[in-house]
Amino acid sequence: MKKLILSFIIILNFSCAYSQNTSIDQVKIKEDLNEILNNLSQYYVYLQEKNVDLNCIRASYEKQIPNIQTDEQTVLFFEYLLNEFYDSHLILNTNRNSSFRLYSPIYVTIKKGKPIVSNVWQSQLENIGQNIIGAELLKVNGTAINTVIEQFPTHCSNKKSKNVREWIVNKILAGRYNQPRILTLKSESNIIEIDLNKLQIKPTTELLTSTIENGIGIIRINNALGNNSLINQFDNALENLMSTKGLIIDLRNTVDGGNSYVARGIMSRFIKETKPYQKHWTVEQYDGNPKIERSWTEYVSPRKEQYKNPVVILVGRWTGSMGEGLAIGFEGMERAEIVGSEMERLAGEMSGFSFKNQTFGYRLSTAKLFHVNGTPREQYVPTNYVKQSTSEKDETLEKGIELINKNLE
């Protein structure tokens, strides 16, 4: 009887495996590969800047198709393809356990060929413990970082390029959902080991929080710029801060971006007349006819009672997409001073695309975005730059408070 049950289990497992393998139609995957490459060549507005060889991608990924046997492998196939463009704005709208996360709570910059910790998500981490700013990243999960970079699953981007290496290093720090992220760092005095998976991000159940400190109002947006209900909550918070001597809007936890409806709803409370806040640029081509450039400027109109006192916007490496647009918008309207480090540098205005044969889709940047002064949004550096030197105090907030008090002198 035991032998009969065992035989049944073996047959059942084989049947399930066979069913799973045969459910993958490799011909359809090739159709979708051709489709995404066509859309990248036609619509991805940063294709020339990236200098990635589409022919190399086509040849490399076509070779991989015969090895795709599962749904997870299919998702990773297209995920890795988008990673070839070292652009964090290009993503699938799905993931699997072995997918890479979109970001890490620390950011590394390549300096003189070495990966150095330049930023820590100090405003959101509960238990960073020690100061690791300036430490060199030596290993990830016990493997030398240069080896991990070479093993990163892309094939056609130039891994010797500083920009490519920096993007890959930070993608490695984001890590896969189902793998550890143990870092070996070298500070000036010793070797440090940190398990990124044990770092705790502060929970943010509310769309925003607001406080008053020494007469200055502080509104922190809790990664909610894509939630339309934020506008009413922002209005309510601002109502209670109208008499403050200055206002700080903290955008350092807007890592997932948002939409312009919410951003315009916020900016509209700080101007008395319609103002431009960002520029768009793209190229259009239809039915094989010539490519024609198209550009336009987007405006914000005033709404409700205006807040008239000084405003400071706090930004950092975890200010993403529409958070970045909100920051350059406030500065473009000449209505706030921007304080902090480089932002997430998510380039362009996104459009959604669907595969013919897959149940998931993907996003591509189809228009470039600019500060009203002409600076590409992804290249913008805050006017009041704060170089993070420690994770033990909030240097960006301190600078923001200092600026408001200085404006009131």
C-alpha cells in the first residue's frame, strides 16, 4: 500500500511539473520579445542617451527563450531585459519572489572606482544604529562587489561605465525579495557587517503627518502622492498651519512617486496666479511619416486660501518621480526653496504598455520632463544642497529650519 501511495505521489508530481512546463508557449514569448523591443525603439524617449545595442539585446534574449519553462522565468526574462537600460523608471507591473526590489534604504555612489555609501534613508529608518556614511562597500552576501556586479543578469549594457555600475550596485543593494542582503563595509577604522533585511522602515499608516515646531509647520508626505485623497488631507493639515511663520513640506518618503493631479492640488495652495511648473518634450511619429518634436509647458492655477509665508521643500534619494516633479515645480513657481541631496532621478513621463500574450504589462518613459529653467528633471540638484555626513541626526531638516528662520530675519 505504501509503495502504491509513493508511486501515485511521484506520478502526480511529474504530472504537475509537466503541466507547468508545457503551459509556457515559447513562440508567444518570442512574439512579446519582438513587441517590447519595437516599443522600446519607437517610444522610449531616452534610448539614444542610454547607448544600448538593441540588436545585442535581441540576439542575447532570443537565445534564452528555449530555456524558459515556468511563469517565474518568464517574468524574470522581461524584468532583466528592462534592466539592460539601467533606468529605474522602466519596470514591469508585476514581480515574483526572485525579482529585484525597486530600491534599498541606503544609496551607494561610485567614487574613484569604489562604491561608497553616500546616503542613508535616515528619515525613515528606525534602527540604522551606526553611521555608515562614507564607508566602502566590499562584499554582498560574502561575495566581492566587483564579482557581484559582473554576475548581475544583464548582457548588453557596459558594466565598466560609471553610470551603469552605480545603477547596478544600487540594484544589488535593493536585492531579490527571496534572498539575504548582508553587506560588508569598510569604514575608516573597522570592517562593518549590516543585514539590510533586518533594518526596519518606520510604518506610515497615514497619508501625511503634520506638526508645529517653534512656530514652523511641518507636513510629511508618507509616500502618498498617488492617492487622490491626499489633497483633502493636505488641505485640512494646511488649514491648521496657516498662522505658522513658515512651512516645511517633507518629500523624502515619496519613493513610489504619484500623479500630477495630486501634485497640482498641493501646489495650487501656494500661488495667487497661474504659474508654469514643468516642461514636457517628446517626439511623435505615425504611420511611417516623419518624426515631429512636440513640447509643452504645464501650469498650476491657484485654489482656495493661499499660504503666503516662506516654504521649504525637503528632498533626498527617496524622493521619486512625481515627488521630484513637485520639488522642481515649487522652485519653478518661485514659491519655495529646495533643500536636500540628489533625488531618485527617475527620468521622464511614463506610459503603460501591454504584452500581446502575457497577463502583465510594463512602463516606458515616453516624454522628457524639465524644470521651467530647462534643466532635465533627472539632473536637478537642490539649490540648497545638503551632503549627508551622518545618519545620527537629520541634517536636511536642520537646514530647512535654518533657511526659514533666515528668511524671517
